[in-house]
Amino acid sequence: MAKDESFMIVPEEVILNKIYLIRNQKVMLDKDLAELFGVKSIRLREQVKRNAMKFPAHFMFQLTEIEAEIMVSQNAIPSKSHMGGYLPYAFTEHGVLMLANVLKSELATKVSIKIIELFVKLREMLVTNSELRTEVEKIKRKLDNQDKNMEVVFRYLDELLEKKEIRRTRIGYKLSKE
């Protein structure tokens, strides 16, 4: 029960910091998941290998050597040994859920539920962000059109100011000066 209580203390930010964007997918690394699920990384990997049929490519993939190097350089990871000394597995949202089913522990189930909820929140934020971006683009277009219209108005005003009044000969009846 102590593990469950310690899980409840883990803030969402800690979990969010363990979500990476790799191959245009939001994923979590096996080492981080093992830590959150309260198991050793090697045991987690063993369960994945025993249940390989449950982890298709869109649930989980292994990082390449280049991807691991990029992870080290871009995410303040001191070295590949901090990722376990091997090429880590990356689990998508669906893979995290399947992993909890494979591990079959109460803690893994609770943690995976929290992780899935965070993935859903991220997706909702992305949709909201996209909607905001669309609205901002609409406003920019309107402003651009208004700027163009204002330029035209100022150009006409400039032309009117530049025109000098030309003396015209009056037409009609002429009064003689007597």
C-alpha cells in the first residue's frame, strides 16, 4: 500500500516530463515506465518480449542508435547509460495501456490510467491550440485586408492634397463691367 500512496504524490508534471516526441508520436521510454510502475527495467522488457504479439509497431518500437543519440543531446540526458545502456523501447499511449495489462499489478494499472489521462489532456490541448491558431490566422487576414484598404484611402487622400486647383473659365452669362 505504501507504493500506491507514493504514486498519488507524484505530480502530473513529473509524468509529463517523461513524455517525448519521437517519430512524430508522443511516447514514454521503458526505463521511465518501469520507474513509474515500480518494477525493474529488465523485468518490464522481459514481459514485453514474452508478450510481443500484444505490442504491434504502433504500440511500441525500439529506438535506433541515432534516435538514442538525439535523445541524449536534446533532453539533458547525461549519456546512453542513463537510458539503461541499451536502445530503449518507446511506448505510445496504446502501448502504455497494454503494458499495464501485461504487468498485471494494481500500481501499474493506476499509473497507466493516470498516464492515459495525461495523453488525453495533451491531445485536447493540441486541439484547443489548433483552434486558437486558426482564429489568429483569420484575424491576421482581416487585419491585412484592413491595412490594404487603409493604404488605398491614404493614397487617395494624398492625391487629393497634391492636386492644385486649376482656374477654369466660367461658363454662362457674363456680366459686363459698367
